[in-house]
Amino acid sequence: MGYFMRFVGNDVRIVHMDDIETMLSEVDTGYSLRRSEFAFEQIADVFYDGAAIGYVEINETADEIFEDDLSAFRDMIGEPKTDVERNVLEMLDKANYMIAVEALWEGAESENTLAKFDPLWAWLFETHSGILQADNEGFYDAKGLILERKFML
């Protein structure tokens, strides 16, 4: 089973896989990343205590998947009717990178696996400007859910 979450960043400091790997290993030595064999791809499998818990992918403005996801998010919101919807759309318009995580669990409780990614989201909100989109939930800022959208890409 897989579940997607995406941090949409809009600050000038684009996050790199080395940044994520360093941060996770500083939080807990149980984390490890196995990078894609293709040097040009910013993709890595994420492990915790040797068990695969998902993968992380970094996309930037030149990547087709980046533009496709942003377009889908805009469609998800539609014509803005509230300040929150306008603010989320503004964040999407300023986006210049996206960190997508697919959390995976097999025989484990989904919440336990999802919680393993909490340090990543906390670090991103603390050190970068952006919003988090979670499938079938909506959009989050550092304080919590700001715009509910029961939608999956």
C-alpha cells in the first residue's frame, strides 16, 4: 500500500537529496537512503532499521511531473472563494521545487510508517518556505491542516 505526500517549496534554497539524507541520519541513525542508480535523478528509497518505508523524489520547475502535479493541485482547488484558497494558490504559483514522498507499508500499521516521515516535514517547515499536500487530506502548513481536499493524484 502506498500513500503520497508532497512538500511544495517556494524559497530560493532548493532542497537536495544530500540535505534530506543528512537531516534524517542526524535525527535517528536508523534512517538510510538508497539513491537511484541514475545520477541525474533525485530519487531515493527510504529505509528505517533496514526496512523499506517509502521513497523520496525531488522535482524542480523543469521537470514535467512538477508541472503536472501543480496543475492538478490548482484544479483540485478550483476558482478560489476564500482567503485560504487564494493563499494556497499563491504558494503553488511561487513554487520552484517539490519533495514527493510515497510512504509504503506491508503488514505494518500505516500510521507508524507515516510517522517515520514526520521529522522530514518538521525540518522542511522549520527551514524552508512551502506547504504540504497529503493525498485524501489536503494542504498543510506548519501548524496543521489549512485546506481540506479529499483528492488523490
